[in-house]
Amino acid sequence: MSDADAPAGVEPAQRSGRDWVQILARYREPHHGRSAVELALTLIPLVALFAFAWWLLSISYLLAAAVAVVNAGFLLRAFAIQHDCGHASFFRSRGLSDWVGRGLGVLTLTPYDVWRRSHSIHHASSGNLDKRGIGDVMTLTVDEYYALSKWGRLGYRLYRNPLVLFGLGPAYLFILQNRLPIGFMRAGWSYWTSAMATNAAIALGLGLMIWWGGFAPLLLVWLPTALIAATLGVWLFYVQHQFEETHWRPGADWQLHDAALEGSSHYVLPAPLRWITANIGIHHVHHLYSRIPFYRLPEVLRDHPVLAESQRMTLWQSFRCTRLHLWDEKGRRLLSFAGARQLRMAG
């Protein structure tokens, strides 16, 4: 079904988020064979490169670390597949998706059931100013920022600093914070089971690694792969929602599907990066209909060119997003700290 024959009743460029949901439903069915191939194309290189980097330790620590850094791309792709499993879009069987997701969660240092719940909250509230705090990057409005104390503003500035967001932040999130069901500490035993079982499996794997090879594989192979993949993952999540004309509204004015379409970017990456990130850059379509498998997202853009042109952000343009920090509720745009200061002075 293309734009030419979609029964939406309005021109493609005028369709609302709700109109698009009805059209995109036809892309939701996964192909089990394709899913299995995509999983194999991710895990086989991931394991092979890890083993190769470990073997290279006997020749050159530097070469081993370099291969480990490259392997971060495949670990990132494993997280993207885990992400699809969490949306029940990778296999038709929800149970199969969940168990594959739990297994991948050990590799990605992410307790699957805890993350799945957190991520579902993100999808259900993204762009809602009244429901910030779980599964998103903390974003204050201009008025909220200037209502803080001097130390509160300093703390927020530090939090939004790229060295913290993309340096310390990913390490803290994946290595420390994910060890406990943060946000769901009193939500039931299932989240504790997910966190503790994942922790136990990670500890067993790392313990065996140290037993067989000492600390060199841990520090020079496993750790660089994990940290680089974590940083790339946080970067992708950031640019998918933190751009100048993103969508934030008070709860009374917020609408789920419009927030999905307008508050998520279409991150236009070179073909190799699209593959390694499992098309997660087509994020506006993903938020509109999260049950679409990642390998079918390009079909959507092919059939509906208006979506291919919507919310476009190039790789170069994405770097400018790091300078945006505060939401201007009146102008409906993200501003830098300097831009917010100018706005206050002008007002």
C-alpha cells in the first residue's frame, strides 16, 4: 500500500499521526526466517570478533583493543534486536521474542524485563511534559531551569554536558544502574528476578573469562566493546528525540500519535551505519507503530515518500543537537543555554 492507494481520505502531507497508524499496520508482521538470519548475522560476527580480539592479546594489546572497538557495532546491533523483541516485533511469538531478548540482555548488560517496562513507559509518554522521568533524557523547560537554585542550575548543566551524557553517563547506566530495577524497586518480584538473573549470568560469564584468560580479556576486549556500544546507544537515543523542533506538550495538550510523529527524528545515516544500527534512525515511524520489525522500516519509507522526508536529520546535523538543552514552551523548540538566556533578557 503506497501513498497513491492508502485509504486515508487526506493528502499524505496532511495526515495526522493517528491516520498513519492505520496505514502502517500492514507492515507489522515479521518474517521468522528473516528474523533468524538477522539474529545470526549479528551474533556470529559478535562472537567471532570477540574471540579474535582475545587471540590478538598474545600479539598486540593495541590490536586487540582496536578489534574490540569495532565489535561494539555488533553489540549495538544486538541491543537493537533486543529492542525489537521488547516490542514483540521480532518474532510472531511473544514468548520467543521475550526469551531471545532476555538472552541478549546478558550481552548488552540490560535486564530485559526491567528495560521493556521502562521503554514501554517511554513510548506511552514521550513528549508529555507532565510525565517525564522514566526512559528519557531529563529535559527542563526554560522556566523550570530558571526556577532552580544556583546549584540546581549547575547540576543540570553538568548533566547535559556531552562529556557526562556520552562519557560518564553510558558507563553508569549500563554497568551500575542496570544492576538494580531502578524505577521499579517496589513494582513486584518479576523486575527483581530480571535484574538479579541478568546480573548472575553476567557475573558467571565475566568470572569464566577471568578464570580462563586473566584480566586482560576483561579490560582490553570486553570492556571497550561494552563501553563504546553503550555510548553509541545513548547517542542514538539522544538524537532521536533531542532536536530543535521536537515535540513537548503539557499533558492536557499532548496526543500520543502526534508526539510520536513530530517528536522523533528520521536520522539519515550512511548505509553501513543504517545496517549496524538496525534502521533505528527511522525512529518517527518506529514510534508511530512500534510493532514493525526493524528490517521492514525501509519498506515504509519506500512506499510513503512523505515519511522519508519527515523529521530528517543528517549525521552532520545531529552533532548540533548537543548544544540544545532547554525547552521553550512558547516557541516550541529546544534552545541552548545561551539562547534561553537571550530569550529571558528579551522578555
